[in-house]
Amino acid sequence: MRAIGVITGSRSDYGVYLPLLRAISADPTFTLHLLATGTHLSPEFGMTINEIEADGFRVAERVEALLSSDTPESIGKSMGLGTIGFAQVFARSRPDILVVLGDRFEMHAAALAALPYNIPVAHIHGGEITEGAFDNALRHSLTQLSHLHFVATEEYGQRVIQMGSEPWRVTVSGALSLDNVRTIKLLNRGELEARVGLSFARPPILVTFHPVTLEYEDTEWHVSELMAALQVVDLPIVFTMSNADTNGRSITEKMKEFVRQRPSACLVDNLGTQAYFSLMAQAAVMVGNSSSGIIEAMSFELPVVNIGTRQTGRIRPQNVIDVGYGCGEIVAALRHALEPEARSRLRGHANLYGDGCAANRIVAKLKEVPLDSRLLRKRLSAAGKENQLSP
């Protein structure tokens, strides 16, 4: 049996992982070692480790790493604590393959700690670009630390190969979160209203907004402009909690202030995948800067107003309207997105990020790849050699 270690650090990556966790758990050739860290262990962010255990998964290890602050210093210290914590875990028990997802510093800490133990790392969602966040550097660093790559599109796969990875290591699996879109039973309107505590007699606006970490000094202005724009639109509004990133607390405080003044608005700390996707299915528009607006929203034919630079560089489906941070730009885009024609133009278009069968492709590769020196000894691909600077 192969022991597959999976790192989860937040509600968002856990929701993405769900189809893979179920597929690994159901396969008799695997044992699942789930390692929880980050906001999963934080009461401020809803102690979402309880959700993991309620879903029937055993958490093999808890790695406390997140300091109760959102300054650059505390984020840097959290990175170091995470690396120390995972190094201690791997001293006790080493998985045969370690799975990490995306671009978060918690994932990077785990992959870095795995390096001296010669633990093969499998990375999901490499090759993408998000120019507005330091996560971009973490994602590309994870590519270099990893031995297997599961990418969302052909273009992202080619980028991983251009960065030096041999083609046999790269699998175009599609986005894992789209497996959830295909399989999860969505809540109806009444169930969703009870879940969030608002009436949806009119379709709501879903707001998911996170700090732009390369512009964190401007976070207060970013969120103030967004709140001013939302005042103009007379629809129910559901805010989701900001990430545990630099200056994330200032966003949460602005959201709480807005909700106190607007009875038709609410802030939820942890919707869970089912309720979040149900909101996408029933929302009139999504606004913010989350990757879910780029990757999943198209599957619900949901118009998205994407604000600022956080997602700059990602492949754009037809549902995305890109705007700057100013109130006027956001209001104009919201009005355009709320026009009936905006939604009707999305009907029948496939999602560029996959077909909802990623977990099967990932499991097949994890099962068949030999755990030998070839896997650990990374050689520069031909495309990577071509990209090297001439002497």
C-alpha cells in the first residue's frame, strides 16, 4: 500500500481536495495521511478542522503554524513555524508521496520540509500565474520542489515543462474543484436561505475578496472602494471571509461594518463547498478577486467582476469582467454583469479548466508511478534547457 500524505491549510483548498480525498480513501492500494494546518486550527477562521472530521476523514497530524496576526513579520514567522512543524511530523512518519495544492505559504512550508527527507512531492495547479500576489513566487517555487505535476490546462502544463520539468512528470488533469461541480448535490433556495440567514427573493451578489499581497499597503483603499460600489446595488449580498494573508483583517472589519448597516447583507466564515457552489448557482453576479471566479464560476454560467491585479495572468473564461480598484469602475462592471444579455451569452460554453474528472487522472498517476530514484532525481527538460541563458 502507498501512503499518500495530503496537506490542507484552509477551507478553500479542502473543498478543492474533496474528490481526491474520497478517491484515495476508496482505493485499497492507498492509505490516506491527512495533515491539517493553517486556518483549519484557528477559532478566528471557524476551526474548519471540525468540518474535515465531520466528513469522516481522520486527521493524522495537526501542524500549528499560523500566528494570530496579519503583518508581514507574522506571515514570515508562520512560514518558518510551518517548516519546523512539518519537519517534526516527517521525522515521525513519512508518506510515500506528499500532495500539495496551489500557492499558499503553508503548502510551501510542507514541501520545503519534505526536501531533506527525499519525499516525492506531487503539486496540483502549477504553471499558473497570479501577478498581484506573492503566492505567484510560492507556486513556481513549489514547481521546482515537486516531482509530479497535475495542471489544469495544456498551457499551464507547457509552462511547467518550460520551467524545467520533464514531460513525463506532467499530467493535464483539469481543475480538481470541477469534480465537485459535477458531483455535489446543490442546496435549493430555501435550504440556502436557512444556511446563510438571508432572503433570496432576488438573486444575491456573492463577494469573495482577499488581500493583494504585493500591494498590501493599499488594502484599506481597495476594500473601501469595493464597499462604496456595493452600496449602489440594491440586492442581497453574501460576503465570505478573507484569507489569512497580509492585512486580511482590515478587509474582514470593513465587511462586518457594511453588514451592520445593511440588513440584506451577511458575512459567513465558512460556507463549505456545497453551500458555496449553491450560492454560485443562485447568485446574480460574483465580485471580488478569488480564483473561484476564474476557475469554477463559468461552470455555473455566473458573470464575475474581477477586481485588480490579484488574478492577473490566469487564463480568462468568457464570464470574467476585469476592472481596476476604483468605485466607478466596479459599479459600471456590476451593472453590465447584471444585464440579462451578459448571462445569456455564457450559456452552452464549456469551462476551459476541465471536465470534472481530475481526481481519476491524479489517482491513476499516483498509483502507477514507480517510487524509485528516477522519480527523485530531477533532470532538466529539453524545453528547460532551451530557456537557459547563453553564457
